[in-house]
Amino acid sequence: MQYTIFNRKPVNSLKEPMFFGETVNVARYDQQKYPIFEQLIEKQLSFFWRPEEVDLSKDRKDFQDLAEHEKHIFLSNLKYQTLLDSIQGRSPNIAFLPVCSLPELETWIETWAFSETIHSRSYTHIIRNIKSDPSDVFDDIVRNEEILKRADSVSKYYDSFIEYMNLFNLLGLGVHDINGKKTEITMFELKKRLYLCLVSVNVLEAIRFYVSFACSFAFAERALMEGNAKVIKLIARDEALHLTGTQHMMNLMASGQDDEEMARVAEECKQQAEEIFVEAAEQEKQWAEYLFKDGSMIGLNKDILCQYVEYITNIRMQAVGLNSPFEARSNPLPWMNAWLVSDNVQVAPQESEISSYLVGQVDSEVSADDFDDFDL
Amino acid sequence: MSDEVKIEIDDLVPIYAPKSQSILSSLEQHDIRIEYQCRSGYCGACRVKLLEGRVDYDEPPLAFIKENEILTCCSKAITDLKLERPLT
């Protein structure tokens, strides 16, 4: 076994790549190769919230008054969100930590996954409020074929990387006889599977989540299920940050400044990465069909949601340097932005959730020229 | 007039905006809609390509931006700007 939980070798982590260098030993943050991950941690910590802070008592009544097909839309959407966060709450830790080489990145990954567990807890909070028996909803996630299809496409790149990475951590590089089958483990293939896994995570956070947010906010646009929308707003604020984290990782990889071989991997996988985005967009459109199979709701139907999928896919692909595949169009759900603005996530000023509060505390540097333009 | 800058975006009529205001707010005041989300520099939704000019940030933003891109929500113009409208 070549993996060790505490690497005894003295390592200068400033010279290590993000992944597949020496494993991290001392969790120290006084020096950082990429301070951006430390900043993301600070921001994420300043966002801390608890589901119980949001009052859902009106939602219970709203839900009972919804038409049957609207209940289907609401619950299916919630099941999908539960699935996504179940996956994201555990897999970044399992997949990325064993091969991570920078302390600040390691801690960002843990902080990121932790915040996803808060999201999962909030779905229980929501479901417990609207259903007398939450098991109906949770159990269906592993029975409902449409959801299972989603689970398959969301988890397959994780599974493929985790399997190969475990073999690597157990046996090391080279050709190995595994269950009577010759398997070659190469660094290039490891990096390739890692990169593709990150692409699929990016797709999950950047497209799949946003499609589900659109449904949650569409109810609230009609002043229904507003407590739920408040929770989703807090989740969306976190997801925007996670998305930034993944975009940084992908762009650092592609730039080659972190690891030259990784840059070659990114270049070679460009087409595959684009296919992962397009495939996910198609799956989300199929999902839209399932959501609205019994009828639309005011403000949102299958066609509008599909247009939104294409719109958001174009934007997200552009952000990580890929070609946008769909015809350029304007945002078909312009009201989404107003829901996504985190400026008006309401917090009491005495709670230290306002991030500027925390930033102010951390940055206490004053230089002599700060008072230059100050006259008495 | 040194407190105002000219912002050109594609072939739209140029707008004149105060230097002290975020570029996103200036664009919105002139009814030019671009994508936004967090309005505080960490989500990256409002990134646009900067073709000409210089901008400044109160504090360095968290979102990833390429060399030639700016985040309109938290940047202020220092000089006249030419921007490329993103996919909207």
C-alpha cells in the first residue's frame, strides 16, 4: 500500500501540484501555493447557516393546496436535489482527498463537502415539514427509475475515478494482475479520470443544480412554498462558491502552471469534456419532460426549462474555456437572477454571517498611505 | 468630467457613468442587461471580456477570471472602457 495518512517525508507543499504530488502531512496554512482556496474556505465559513433558521410553517399549508401535478413537480425536484447533495456531501472527500497534495486545497475540499451536508439536512427539514411520513419521499429516490437514471449519470465519473485511484493507492503504477485480469495503471490515465470527474462535478454544480433551483423559485414567484425558496437561496449561495472552486481547479489544470501533464490531459479531454456537458444538458431536458408530464405550472413549463438548460450550459462551458454548443439566446427566466442575488439573503447584522464582517476582521492591515486623502 | 467614464459595449450606444459606481450598476441604469448573481465577486456570473481600458477592484474577487476578463459587479472603471457583451 503506498498511501499513508501522514506522510513522514518532509515536503515543501509550495512546490507540489494540486493532485498526485506528495500527500499532505502537516495541515498548515501559514504558507499557501494557491491562496484562493484559503479565501474560498473563509468565505464558505462566513456563509454558515442552519436549516432550522428558516421557518417553513406556511409551506405546509401551501403544499396541501397545490394541484396534484404541481405536487409531483415539487417533490420530484426535491428528490433530485436530495440525490445531488447526497452525492456531493461525500464524494469530493472520498475521491479527491487521497490524492490531494496541498493543505489549503485539502481543507477547501472538506469545507466544500461539509456545506453540502448542511444542504442534505435542509432537505430533511423541508420534507419533514410537508409530509407526515418523509420515508415515502426518501425511499422513492432509490426506487424511482427517472431518479435512478440521474444518479447513474451523476456518479459514473466519480466511480470510475475512485476505482482506479484506489488501485493506484493500493498497488502503485505499473501493470498488475487484478482478479486474473491484467490492469495497467498509468499516471496519465489517473489524471484523465480525475479531470473528467471534475468536469462532471462542474456540470452537476453549474447546470443540474441550477435547473432544480429554477423549479424551486418558480413556486416562490407565485408566493408559494416561500420557506423552501429561502432554503434554496442559501443553498444557491453556497453552490455559487463551490462552482467557483471547481472552475479555479479546472482552469489551473488547463493552464499548465500547476502540472504540465495535467494541461496535456485537459487538452486531450477537451472534446470529451464538451460531450459531458452536452450529455448532461440532454439529460436535464429529459428530466424536464418527466417533471411536467402531468401538466405545467404558471410561469414554468417544459419548453421554458429546456431553453434555460441550453442557456445555462452555454454560459458554463464558456467559463471553463469550452465551446458553447447551443444557439445563443437570452435568459428565458430573467427572474432567476433576482432570486439568486445573495445580497438580499436576509441575516441579522449581529450574526457574523455577513461576509464583509468577517473579511473586515481578518484584514486589519493599515498602511501609512491609507490616510493620504484624509484632511482635517 | 474626469469623474465620468465612457463605456462602450459592442455596437450599443456608449454610456457615460460615474467612476465611483460598479460597472454592473452603470450598465443596469442604462438598461443594458447582463447576467449576475452574487454581486460580490465570488460567483463569476457577471464576467465580461475587457477589450480596452482599465478597471479596479476594492478587494480582489474570488471568482475565476481570465486575463482579459473583468467582473462587472465589483469593478470600477479607471479609464474609458470597451467591453464585449457576453452570451445573453
